[in-house]
Amino acid sequence: MYASLRSIGAYIPSKKLENADFEKMVDTSDEWIVQRTGIKTRYIADASQATSDLAYEAAKIAIERARIAPEKIDAIVCATITPDYFCMPSTACVVADKLGIKGAMAFDISAACSGFVYALSIAKSFIESGMHQNVLIIGAEKMSSIVDYEDRTTSILFGDGAGAAIITATDDKKRAILDVKTASDGEYQDFLITEACGSRNGCSQEVLDKKMHFLKMKGNETFKLAVNTLTQDVFDILQENHICAEDIDWFVPHQANYRIINAVSKKLGMSEEHVVLTVGEYGNTSAASIPMALNRWYEKGEIKKGQLLLLDTFGGGLTWGSALLYFNGD
Ligand code: UT7
């Protein structure tokens, strides 16, 4: 028995932030943002929307497209670094309730931008072990809740959104998730960090005044590591599975920066026509980035059943991962 990606769905909030909006907020320019990142717009959730609201909308679409009854879902894995609540309940439990799902295993995972690929790996193991038949995986983020809109080095990069997928069992290897690789190196824990309000620096007026609850990033150092790690990652997974870059229909990298995607694609020898690119439109949506990108290309009619996809991701932790899979959606 194999696991397969049966469906994909996404939710994009309605409020659009253009580069020109940032020119009014911080010392930046459309030219700098486009040249250094490729980002032109990003979408931001309403103050009334929490991450679970975005996740719920994406999950509804994925469930409909999989043509599966919600009660048949055995597990819900939600990847997020911006959960509804600080400790509990998990965002996955809140989403389960919104979907009317009772009794399923539900939990969140924290692997930053690599969260969706980590969730895919967990779902694959659940299904291959025979423990579960149908798993809902979600990558959802309200990055605007941890972004400091006075910090030009981070605020321009991130957007909100959610993507979801149904992972089901199949006996057809040509429709299966072939391999998922996940890894981490905590030595670089301070490259992307929210220093408070966890058990290290509790939530106090002092940490709020020092803005320690906002995301901070060593951008340039992260950039260099990202290019090398992402490249090595895709070479390894292709080699271990005896698959050439030319066999890949769609390369779906984490959407953090156009320059990173371009550098990795070139090293891989992937031409632009085979690279899924949404960073210009959505910005970096962390764990939601890959499923939102998959959904965009699926809705454009580009990703079709039986096509071979290569996912590649990198994020805070540091964490990274890649996946090789045939798309099994309709
Ligand atoms: O999703 C998780 C993984 N994340 C990533 O992979 C992100 C990786 N990093 C990046 O994408 C890039 O490093 C950034 C887009 C964040 C920054 O680009 P960069 O080419 O690495 O720029 P830099 O940080 O080296 O900064 C260059 C200059 C600095 O000024 P000085 O010191 O040369 O005077 C910055 O202060 O650009 C300045 N700068 C800006 N200028 C205008 C930084 N942010 C801005 C800005 N507008 N928004």
C-alpha cells in the first residue's frame, strides 16, 4: 500500500498589500523588493481571522476535491508557526471542530516553512504503516500576526494564507508519493526566530516593548544556506530514487525568494517552464507556501493527474525537506 496526494486546496485572504504600500510604511522601494525577492504583492488576513479560519477554508476545498466524506478522515496534521492559541488547543483541533470531524487524531507541527513537507512525511508513514487511510494535511499561516511592520528587512517578505491536501491510500505506484525526506540542524536556530513569548522569554511588557514576540531573520546568512541546502536536497532525492531532473513535470520549491528559486532551478537544470512560481503574487507564506503554490498551478490546469512533482523546502529551525510524488488528484 502506498500513500498518494489525492487533492489540493487553498485559501488566499482578500486584503492585498502591494510594494507601494510598504513604501509608505518603511524605508524601501518597489524596485528593491522586486530586484531582491521577486515579490510584488502578498495577501493579509483580516484582524478577525485566525489561522484556523484560513486553514478551514483550504481544507473544505481539498475535502470536496477528494470527494471524501469528512467522517472518513482519520487524522488532521496542521503545520503552522502562527497557531490560533499559544499552547492549546492545537489549530488542528479547532479546524476539526469547524469541519464537524469528531474522533480523528488532530495535532499541529512546528517546522516553519518546511511544515507542509514534514506533514506529508507524517501522513505517508501513517498510511504506509496501515494506521490510517485518509489524512488531511494543512499548511496555514497568519504571518501578519508575528511580523513587525516597522522592520523593512522582514515585513516586505511575508503573506498570509493556507493550503490543504488529502493524502489517501493507493495500490498504484504510478500515483504514489515515492519519497519524502526531512531534516534539521538546530545549530542555526537563531537564523529565524521569535524570541518571546515561549518558556525561554515569557510574555511580559518588557519583551513586548523590545518587540521580541516578532519574527527576526538573519536574511543574508539564511539565503546562502538555503541555496546550498535546497540544491543538495533535490540532488539527493533524485539520485536515491534513480530519477532525472528531465523526468520532473513540476518543480515546486518553497516560495521565499525568486533569486533562491532561480539559483536552485538552474543548478538542477530545470527550465522555467517546469518551475511553479507564486512568490511574486503571494510572498512567503511559510508552511502554506508549497500547498498554495500547488493549488495555484492546479487551478490553472497545469498540474494534472499522473504528473511527477518535486517539492523542496527550507525554513526556521533550521529545517528542510523534499518530496517526489505523482499527483493523484482529478
Ligand atoms: O522562508 C524561510 C527561509 N527564508 C529565506 O530563505 C529568506 C532568505 N533571505 C532572503 O531572501 C534575502 O536575504 C532578503 C530578501 C531577506 C534580503 O536580501 P539580501 O540581498 O540578502 O539583502 P541584505 O540583507 O544583504 O541587505 C542589503 C541591504 C542592506 O543595507 P546595507 O547594509 O547594505 O546598507 C539592508 O539594510 O539592503 C538593505 N535592506 C533594504 N533596503 C530597502 C534590507 N531590507 C530592505 C528593504 N528595502 N526592504
